Amino acid sequence: MEEDFVKLINQNQGILQRICNIYFYQHPYREDYYQEILIRLWKAYPKFKQKCAFSTWLYRVALNAAIDLVRKESILPVCKGLSAQEDSICDSCLEENYVVDERERLYQAINQLPDVEKAIIILYLEGYEYKEISAIIGISDTNVGVKINRIKKQLIKRIQNGRQ
């Protein structure tokens, strides 16, 4: 069991890195929180029933652990480096010379979202489909679509307001 767990974690280590980068970037105890998430994954692993992909289960447990740590420690998360899809949110408000600045504004806007909305948009930016996001977050596919559209509008508005 231990060998399987280590193998699966090594194959999906990028997921854990992204979650830690988003929730604990530039936090002095980032590595400690990474270890805490690994411990929670290990404790939850015997309950993994393989009804979904391991990466889906990993995202769900790791996101819940990160959100729990943020709430317990009153950490203010800072986003960094999500994916190429992040530009899809800002397409209507990007100018060629300000791409880096706009990306930073996107991260700041994401940080202002409630935890569930933040998790949804992170998964969306990672390229997960509505059905996968639904399984991870625990809401219906339709609700995921509605929330993503609302979150996108909210982020665009915050980014545009931040320019003025």
C-alpha cells in the first residue's frame, strides 16, 4: 500500500505543488503545509475507493486540506502560476504590453474569492472539465458552469476596476 501511495503521489506531485503555490506562496511555512497536506492524503488513502481518478481524489483531499489550513491559521493565500488558460478570463481586458501586470491582477482577484469559488476557478484554469470539477467540489455539473461564468465576470470586473 505504501509503495502504491508513494508512486501515485510522485506521478501527481505537480497538483500538490500548484495547490501549495496558490494557497501558501511566499509563506514562511509553505513546506510545512505541503507536508501537512501529504499527511492528510496518507491518512485518507485507505478510504480511496477508485470510483474516480486518483488525481481527482487527490485534488479534492488536497484542496480541502489547504482550505482547512488557511482557515485555521488565518493565512492570506497568494496565487502564482496557474496555467495557460488563465488568459481566457482576461482576454477581453488584456493589452499586449501589460500581460504580466494583468496576470498579477488576476492572481490578486482570485485571492479575493471565497474558498469554494477559488477552488472552482483553480480547477477550471487547470483544464478540468465541469464533470471533474463537480466530482471534486461536490456540486452539480450545471452549478459548476453557472459558478464559473459568474466567477469569470467577477474577475474581469475586478481586473478592469483595478486599472482605473
